[in-house]
Amino acid sequence: MSSSEFNQLAFCGWTCKADQGNTRRGAEAGQTAFCCGCAHAIIAVAQPAESTTLLSIIQAAGWPIWPLLLCSVLALSIVIERFVSLRAAHIAPPELFASILARARAKSITGEEIAAWEAGSLLGMVLSSPLRHLKAYPRCTDDELKEAMQNAGQQAAMRLDQYLSALGTIASVAPLLGLLGTVMGMIEIFGAQSGVGTVANPTQLAQGISMALYNTAFGLAVAIPTLIFWRYFRNRVDAYVLSWEIQGTQLIAQLKTLRR
């Protein structure tokens, strides 16, 4: 055999081995296509462009984020309203109890003063209720005075609790809405793999991952501060009600002493 014929046979053998290697590599590439698509989608989500804006985040999160946006606007409105309405000057002025107690001891309370106290603050409405009842029914019993104050206290407590139930509902519902967005994103991810052996669409995978992650994060971002504010306002209302009970008890005891 000549050297040229030997070289031709060697070249043919090398070509056959290369073809077999390419065939194996093609099969392996087909098996890992979906994993590569997932990796590219995750990288696309984990490394967003610097020009990402709130609008682009909302668009990437899909329709499940709109109920969360509505909840966030409602929660913010309630928090602002409660901060304004639950001010101490509006609910329980510091010098009001001492002023009412001094006027009760002087036994010179007029109907105009009672009306001014009722209109001025919720504490004034609660403390002036037994005084109004005593002025209308001079022969009433001590139990009737307590009942009049309790009724006024319940009405005032209902006004303090206004919108707090809605705030607590938002704090409970927001994580569930975020979970709904997560489920919809997972459905989008699995929908990207249309069939066995097909290459997943990285764009659709990235869209599903974005929807799942953004909705989960936004649901928690709405729920956590809302729950904190709800607990804060709840404790503040309880403190107001407790102070009313203490001051009301002192006023009833003072009226009982003055009537003897």
C-alpha cells in the first residue's frame, strides 16, 4: 500500500469518528435545550436593564398585579386618613378631662358647654354623656349614668374602628393575590414547553418567571407595611378606649359624690 492510499484511509476513519461524535453531541444538545432556555430566561430576569421603570415592571408582572395596585392605593388612603383622624388633639385633648371635672365640681355646667364638648372631640362626647343625661333627668340613678356613658363610649369606639377592618382585610388578601400571580406565572412557564423534545421559548419563560416573582414580591410589599400600620392603629384605639374607661369611672364617682 502506498503512502497516499494510507493517508486517504486514515482521513476516512477520522471523518467517521467525527460524524459519530457530532451525532452524540446533537442528541445531548437536544436533551439540554430546555435547561439552556430556562437558564437564559433566569439570567434575563435576574439581570434587568438599567432602564427598567415601574411601568415596565407592571407590564412584566401581568394582569394579576392590578388588584395589588388597587389594594396598595386603598391601604395608603386609609393609613393617611387614620393618621389624621386619630390625632390626640382630635380624639382626646389633654386638658379636657380636668376642665369637665372642674366644671362638674362647680355645679355650673350649661347646655352650651355640653354641646361644645360633644362637638369638640370623641372624649368630650363620652364624658359629657352622663352630664347631659343628669341635666335632662335629675333624679336618675347612678346605673343610668353609667349606661349613658357606655352607650356613648360604644359609639365613639365604632368611629375609632372606622376603616381598620378594611385595612386588616387588605393585609390578609394581598399575599393571596401575590400567590395568585405566582401560580399564573408558573402556568406561563410550563406553557413555554409546548411538547416533548421541543426547545423552550426563552422569551416566554422569562415572562412567566417575571410574572411569578414580581407578583410575589409586590404582594408581600403591600401586606407587610399594611399589617404593621393595622397593628399600630389597633393598639392606639385600644389605648384611647382604656383611657376613656378610666376617666369615665372617675367622672361617675365624682358625680356620685356631688349628688349626695
